[in-house]
Amino acid sequence: MTVGRAPGGADLAPVPILSFDEIDSTNAEARRRAEAGEGGAVWITALRQNAGHGRRGRAWETGEGNLAATLLMLTERPPAEAAQISFVAALAVADMARLYLAADLIRLKWPNDVLVGGRKAAGILVESGRRADGVLWLATGIGVNLAKAPVAAVRPATCFADHAFAPPPAPREALEHLAAAFAGWLGVWDAQGFAPLAEAWTQRAHGLGGPCTARLGAETVEGVAEGLDVDGALRLRLADGAIRRITAGDVFFEGL
């Protein structure tokens, strides 16, 4: 078990970790529980996922020895603000990774990727909905390549084992550290708002100040990635000097 914090900042009782040998996906299990009236807080993890998915429905492989986990919780925040929890998750993964890898290898890529040595090592998928009583639930899914990189990745991928001098942690050990770091950043967000998260994320960001291409459905936008806006949107400076706020989409930087 791990200690967390409630959305309002109060200490929670220890947050249970619900473990499965195999499941369709931890986010799907979180959704089922939320729609049945539950809300957590609870971590859901599985050794194997047979239908894991990332953004836009892309398949997410959970190879043996890798981490797949979802935190299910309730929030009183409006949906647009609640989506900032993806930055909480990214910072928590980065903190966990620093326990096993050199800090200068770890970078964060907007909107929800964690890079190790310039390649994707972790992904985050936040899903949400409202229970029958109207309360908003959040399912923050996190997949981390600890022991193996996926075979059929859309973009270049890696795993902790490729960069560490010692064997990578077992998934349960990694989750314990991840959950503790998540609780810490959740507390910062609750107490101080998004600004300190944005500052910490920017310090570890990949690609800021360089050329960036954003694919937004049928539209492609090119510019220079200047940084985060006050709500977490990516600020892209276009060739004519205008600023375009990117709130969702796929972004590509040089070499990635």
C-alpha cells in the first residue's frame, strides 16, 4: 500500500493497490469500477494487459516485467483543469525513473510521454467520466517499459533495462515508488495550483525552443515550441509571429 492525498489536499488513508495477473487494461477496469459507483482512490495494476491502449486507441504493449497501472480517484475540479493530472503523472514517473537511471537521460515530452535517452519509455493516458451522482472520476493510466521495449512501437522506444547498470525494478517495486511520488506532486497541485508543476515540467522538457510540428486531425501546424501556457497547453510560435495554443494532438520534434 502507499499513502496518498485527497483531491482537496487532506491526507488519505493508505491507498490500496489492486493487483491482477492478467486483465484487458487497467484503465478499462478503472472505468468499470467508476461506472459501477466506485471512485477510489485505488491503484489498479496487472502483470499483463491483453487489450492495453494509449492515446487515440493505439495499442500499448505490456511486456513481461513492465509496469501497467491506473490510479482511479474522484475530483471536484472541472474537467479541463482535472486534465492537468497528466503533468502530475509525468513528474511522478520522472521521479521514479531517477531512482534507477541517470537524471540527465530523463526528459518529458508534451503532452504525456516520458523519454529515456531520447526514446519513449513511458506513456500516460487520462480518462474521465461522471458517475450517476454527477461526480467526476479520473483514471490516470501509466505504462512504463522497465524490462522490455515494445516490438511494434509507433515511435522509437526504449526501456529502463537498456540504460541501467543494475537490473530494472520489479513492477510492484516501481509502482510503490511511483505512487509515493504521485502523492507528493498531487499534494503540490492541491496546495499551490498548476504553476509549480509547470515549472518542474519545463525544467525536464524535451524540445522546447526548437522546431515542432503539431498534427491536429486534418490540420498540421509548424512552429517553435515556446513552452507551457498557464493551463498546460503548448505554446507554438508560428512563422508569422503569432502564438498557437495546442491543447490536444500529436507533436513531433526534431528526431522524435
